[in-house]
Amino acid sequence: MPLPDIVAAVTARVTAVAGVKNVYNYAREAKEQKQFQQLFQDPANNKLHTWMITREATETKDDGATCYRRIHRIAIMGYYAVDDLANSEGTFQGLIENVCAAFDPLPLRQYGGAYDWSQPVQVDGPTVLMYGQYLCHAVKLIHRVEELIYESPVPVE
């Protein structure tokens, strides 16, 4: 499964999680405040709430004489506006758990048999930071997907 297909499959899985808003299949940024709000705010309450999926890294290693593995670290980055009175921390932690659960059972991580191995999502964070002009909760989730690539034998002369 090539990288663009992996990112698309992960994006579709995150998009399907109830309560998740503004999911993008790449790391988005905005120079202007109006564009930032259009991209990252939940239109229902005008609060920051977005998720972005991108490759963080890819490790490659030989796996026999005619094949190798590419191990993609897919980063799922979530941002959610801080609202102490509404316990936004608890809400965001619940969303994190729901996103992770979308990848937990092995059959859900098979992507229709198009991958070679996939691991459950790992949680890195969460933390609180400024994103744009907003104080928000942030998390990086890591989903590792391995792709086994077979090479054609090179004729020996």
C-alpha cells in the first residue's frame, strides 16, 4: 500500500469517529486569521477543533534477498480549544480514546488486505499549547503501517 493510500485510509478512519471535526490528510496552516478559522474551527460552536494526518517518518530495512519493508510512522495530530468550565480536557481525552479505538481491533487495521502489518495507535502527549491565537489541547497519535515491497531479481552477469 503506497504512502498516499495509507494516509487516505487513516484519514477516512479518523473522519468516521463520532465527534471529530475538520479532518485533513496533510498538515495544514493558514497565514490569515479568517482562513485559520474556516479551516480549523467547528462551525457549530466556533471553537478550534481539527485533526491532521501526515507521515512523520519512514524507516526502510531489508527483509530477505528480494524484498524490503517500509515502516511508515503516520502522525495523527489533534487540536481542541481549551474551555476549563466545560471540562474540555475530559472531552478531548475522550476523543483521543475514540480515535485510538478506531484502530484497535486487528481486522480494522487490515485496510482490506492492502498492507502488510499495522500496529495499534500510540499516544504521544497530550499537552496544552497555543495554536494560532488559541489556547488548545494538542496530541500526536502515531500509527505504524508496514509495507512489504518485492523487488524483481537483478540478473547476474
